[in-house]
Amino acid sequence: MWVVVDRLTKSAHFLPIRKDYYVSKLAEIFQQEIVRLHGTPSAIVSDRDPRFTSRIWKGLQKAWGTRLKFSTAFHPQTNGQSKRTIQTLEDILRSCALEWIGNWDDYICLVEFAYNNSWH
């Protein structure tokens, strides 16, 4: 799951992805799901996943005029809002697991809707 959080509004997008997706596939998803709806972000804070530290991803963000900032392993507070969103997502999925027999990613759009329309 790729979690994209707007730090200003605290709204989030939950994007089901696979671990074997290459950076080019992630860039395509990012463009279709984030840039299409919100425009290019002025800055992105992310963990140090090799796909986000790659030259391809950095080049794409540079072309869009987006500053990249990376959290460090020993200072995870840098990306605290995303960590809290992920924890909430896990809680929601865990509480609904018994009701959703089958593929939970069929329901991720409903989880995203519920999260973004709740107070936080």
C-alpha cells in the first residue's frame, strides 16, 4: 500500500501497489492519482525506499519542480503525519477484516473515503 498524505489538509490517498513495481510504474500511478487531482506538489517527504531515491524518481520530481525530502532511520518524526495515517489505515483494515471476505483492496476506495471524511 502506498500512502500519500497532504500535509496541509491531512487528506490521504491509499494506492494499492505491489512490491515488485518499478519506479516507472509508481511514477505513472502518481501522475494518474495525485497530479491529475491536485497538481504537482511543491515538496514530497518520503522514506528512503530505493524507488524514491532513484535517479529516475528524482529526475521526474525535478522536472515537475517538486522538492524531495527524505526521512532518516533514526528520526522518523520527520514523516510523523504519514506514520499516523498508516496506523489509522491499519486499524480500519483490521476492524473490517472479518466483514471483507476476499480481496480487501476492492474496498480500499471506501476506506479512503471514510478516512478523508472523518475528523483528524
